[in-house]
Amino acid sequence: MLSKLWLCLIFIPFLTGCDSARYYYQVAEGHLKIMSARESISMLVKDKTRPEKERKQLRRVLELREFADKELQLPVENLYSEYVDLHRSHVVWNVIAAPEFSMSPHKWCFPIAGCVSYRGYFAQETAQQYALELQKENYDTYIGGASAYSTLGWFEDPVLNTFLYRGDASLAALLFHEISHNVLYVKGDSAFNESFATTIELEGLARWLKTQPKGDLLQKHIDKKTRRKEFVSLVLEHRKLRINLYKSKIEQAKMREEKSKLIVSLQNDYIQLKDSWGGYAGYDAWFDGPLNNAQLSTVATYHSLVDGLQVLLANHQHDLPSFYEACKQLAALDKKSRHHKIQQLVTHKS
């Protein structure tokens, strides 16, 4: 899971309440520490005192940046041209929350970014403390460690050790996803923003893999894409089951019992899906989570509009500039109309 973490430093003096001030200051401090530690990748790849594995990965980043610029026509500019080793496994930890009997995630609103369905922390312990506070208010909570985040062009985002050593395909997907946020961002619509970036990620990765000499990478990508789609379908189907449950008129104690049964049912359905994959265990860590409303909402945020946007991309003959323009036109609509129009694309296709 990736995070879009914002710096709103100019607003800090005008915030009311200690909690708001503390939150913004930890965001500012965490981000500024990263920015102050940046090193030029073009210089690092020439430094023979650096580990060869690091230099190899950084050279791959440079290649992927060039591909994103020339082949995907993404606004790369100076993004990911610098490197920072954080000496930890995640850059931020996102807290996601949803009411006990609702699949609508809680929203946090910020001065520039608008309302989003997560709150990011640079320290895992702080994220855990905040999640506990929300649980006391009867929220389901989920904490997801993020390997990267985008400032959407406000800063020149660097490459981090938290994602540098991924496999080639995974590294390419992440960079294409994050850079695409600089093409388009709609304030207050996480589902559209993330689905748009995911659509570009998938399209860009498919194109890039075709240029690689390792033919097995493309097949592995196709297999992974199939599993990913089936995983998303499973989670979204169970999300619908919970929505129907929460719309029912049964008493809370019974609803809580039925919710627990649905969680067990989701676990069992995953076991069957995993068997159909020949035992592939890539989603085991995700299913080791609480599988509560908050966790399921993360999948909806990133994938709920992808099918429709992929149809739109196909309707534009996979011409990316044309697709970008069409998405900008969608961005001009109100949120309800935008989502409805995208979802109609799937209906009309079928």
C-alpha cells in the first residue's frame, strides 16, 4: 500500500488544537529529514565505493524514469532522481478507519489535499497509538506500512531504500504509479486518484515488460495480474456482503455475530482461491490482518474504478495522451457523476 502524505507547513500556525499541531509537525519533521538526506543518483551510480547491488538498482531507476518520460509521456522532470536510505522497512505507516457497521472509511481533511481515507505517520508506534484511540470510539482500524509516498509535484520525491530492492517489475510498477499522480489529482476523491494511478501502472508495466529480454518476466506479470484481479474480486464481493448486512435492520449484537461469520467466510474463500493458484502465498500476509471494514476499504480505494478506466483506455486505443485528457474531463465533474460515468463504461462493455 502506498501513501499520499502532504506537507501543509504554512497552515500550521493557523491550526486549532494540540492534536492537529502535533500531527502536522510530525509530518513536516519526517519529510524534511528525508529531503535533507537526498543524494544524486547520477553521482551514486559512478561511485565505485558504493555496493554494486545498490548501483545496479539505481541504474534501473534511471532507465525506468526515461521509459516513463518517453514512452508513457508522464511528467517525470526531476522526480526520483535522488536517493535516500532511511534504514527502516517503511517510510510511513497509514492508519485507516471505518465504523464498526459501515464500509465507508473515515475521512481526514487537509488544507490542500482535501479529504482522504488515511492518516500517515512517520513512526509506527505513533500510528499504533492513534489507531488505539480510534478503536475506543468503536472504529475498525488497520495500519498499513507504505514503502513510498508522493507529494504530487510539491517536492521532488526521491527513491527510497524501502522500495529500491524490489524485483524489476515491482519497481517499475511502483514508479509508474507514483509518477502518474503528477498527471492528475482530484481533491477529495481517493478512489479516482488511486484507480487512475493503478491503471497507468498496469499499462506502463505491460509496455515496459515487452521491451525486456527476459521473456519469463512478461508471463510472470500476466500470472500476477490474473491473481491480483481474482484477489480484488474476492475482497470487493465480500465488501458488498457487508454492505448488505449493515443495511439490514437486525440488532447490533446479531449484526456483530454475522460480521464475524463473514470474516471467517472470507478467510475460507481465500483458502480455496489460494488452492486454485497452486498454493501461491503472495497474499497470505494481507489475510493475516484483521479483515475488518477498514482493511477491506483499502482495496476498494485502489481498485474500485480500475475496470472502468481500463475500458476508457481501450476506447482511446491505448493512446495515453488522449486517455489523460479524457480523465481530466472526468475530473471536472462532481464526484458522484464522475464515478457513475466510469462505472457505466463497464456496464456498457458487458
